[in-house]
Amino acid sequence: MNADVTEATAPPVIRVDRRILDRLAARGLISTAARDHGLGLIEPPRRWGVWVARLVTVLGASLVLSGIVYFFAFNWNHIPPMVKLGAIAAMMAAAVAIVVVAGFGRVVSDVAVSAAVVLVGVFLAVEGQIHQTGADAWQLFAGWAAATLAWVLLANSAAAWAIWIAVANIAVRLWWDQVRPFDDTHHAGLYLILIGLDGGLLVVREILAGRGVVWPAARWTRFILVLPLIGVTTTAALVLLDRPRGYTAVTWALAATVAAVFAALFVVYRRTRPDVAVLAAATIAAAVVLDFMVFQLLTGNGRADLGIFFLMGLTTLAIFAGAVAWLRGVARRMEVAR
């Protein structure tokens, strides 16, 4: 008799997350109340305490590091040189010791690595003030980026990478301004380099996240790379529109690059890797560029009267209203498609 009784198979285990609940609700398979109840089960309110604790930790570390910088700046003449360098070196050693004890991949380790990266810059700045070498400012930031690159690669910390990217961008800007001659292609060349730097880092982030690397997979890491890319691309577009004549080969290359970056942002983050936040930032930037383009067309003779300003007001309202309507429609379709 036992042979005729088949053994009951265990039901398959389905892991439920917020995305699945949103998809079911968007397709009408569960009610809004059921969705909210499910979210309360998989993401209980006490989870906010974790995010608040992390936010307070990051803010506290930032304030402490800012206090260290201002302490040395305010008491510069009253601290012996060796005490300045020794104190900063001791703090760097303490930060490294925390990472060694706690190990990589923890919040306290990320904060310690970020602190160590910032303290390297403080150390270089203090050393440069004590022993005047006549070096340019860009060399400080370039040395800072070079000295901390190995730490950032080892730590696999998104926060440390954010600091390093900011330092690298400043180094490139200062180097270009202080070394390159100021001619018709000065700004175009700088924008091309910055777009290449920030765009290249964004591509690397997407490749690593697509291959399952954990630490760059958080969505905020994408946003901190997209924002500087959109910022420099939008600025380049406005500069090109402000001086629409006398383009050189470098200027035309910049114009083509700006168009390609905007097109890539809309295609990739609408189709390949849907992300409403990135689309919103890119849409706002595109609306600003379009609004400025219309203004340039209306004031082609260099004069703007009251009628033109009134027309520009209506145009601005129409452009941004259309952008918001398009974003809402895209967000709704992306929600259903999940």
C-alpha cells in the first residue's frame, strides 16, 4: 500500500521582493492594500533604523573630517610642522587599522577608507605648505588621486570611489586650466576630457554591475556618476549654443559628443537598463538646453524685448510641462513592464 502512495513534493520556494509586489499590483493581480501589506512584511518599519544609522554615521564622519581640515587651517601658525604631519599620519594609521580589524565590506570599513582617502589629501596639502615646492594646485590633486587609487581598488567601497572621482575631476580641471593655452578650443577640449572621464567611469560601473559585482550594483552609485556626466555635458551644450559661430574641428567633435551622450542616456536608461531617476535628470538637462536654444533663436540679433521674454516664459512652461508629461508616461510604462 505504501508503494502506491507517492511522496508529496515540496512546493517551490519563490523569493518575494518589492519589485515583484510592484509588478503584481501594476498588472492588477493584487490590490493596493495587499501590496502595502506585503511591503510591510518584507520591509518592516524597523528597517528604517538601519538606513538612519548609516546616514548618521556618514554625516558624523564627514563632520569630523571637516573639523580636522578647519582645525589645521585655523591653528596653522600655532602647531609645529612635525606635529601637523604626525597627527595626520596617526589618523591615517588609525583608519587603516580599523579596516584591518573590521575587514572589508562593512559600513565602518567604508567610512574608515573614505576618511583615509580624505586624510591623504590633507597630508599632501599640509606638506606642501610646510615645504614650499612651487608645485601647481593640479599636481596636489593628481598626486592625491594617484596615491589613493590602490586603496580605493582594494576597498571596493562606493563611498571611497565617489571621493576619488571628485578628486580626479578637480585634478583634470585644474591641469587643463593651468597648463593648456587659453584659445578658441580651450573649453571644448576640457569638456571632451571630462565627458570621457565621467562617461568612461559610468560604463565601467555598468559593466561591473552587469557581471554581478556587488559593491557598484547599488543604484546610487550610478546616479553619482550620471550627475557629473550630465552636468558637464549640459554645460558644454550651453557653451556651444552661446557661441554658435567659428567652430573648429575640436568644437564640432564636442557637439557630436554632447549629442551622442544625451542619446545614449535616453536609450540605455529607457530600454536596456530602465532607471527613472537617470531619465529625470537627463530630461531636465535636455529641457534646459532646448529652452536656451529657443532663446538663442529668438534673440539672433542680440536684442531681447518684452515680447520675447513673454514668449520665452510661455515656451519654458510648455517645454517643462511636456517633459514632465513624458516622464510620467515613461515611468508608468516602465512600472507595468517590470
